Amino acid sequence: GDGLGFRSGALGVVFGIVAIVIGAAILALNFKQVEDGIAYGAPREEEWLAAFGLTVTLVWIYIEMLRLVAILSGDD
């Protein structure tokens, strides 16, 4: 299967773009979390949480971009 149309064709492109936009918005929120943690003096033990959030979001955006490129190139 083609994932009910979500992994190929026009619908796949639309969902890929939406996922990248959502990922970019979450990335902005992650950076805001880091800025707020610095401004309000968050404990150093919570640094990993911000770093993990940034890493997961960047990996998600990267995977979605690769998926979108694969859809656009037509390689199944």
C-alpha cells in the first residue's frame, strides 16, 4: 500500500508540507523554551530536556523533508 494516499501523490505533498510547517512552529517553541530557561534561571538539570526537544524536532523536520523530496522525485 501507499499509506492511504498520505505517502504519495498530491495528498502526500500537502501532508508533508503541513508536517514541516508544524515542525518549524514547534522548533520556534523549543527555542523560546531555551530562552525562557536562561532568562528565569532554570536549574542546570533541565538542560537535557531543552536539548532533547530541539534534537527530536530537528530530526522530525529532517525526516519529513526527506519524505517530501522522495514524493516529489517520484521514486517509490
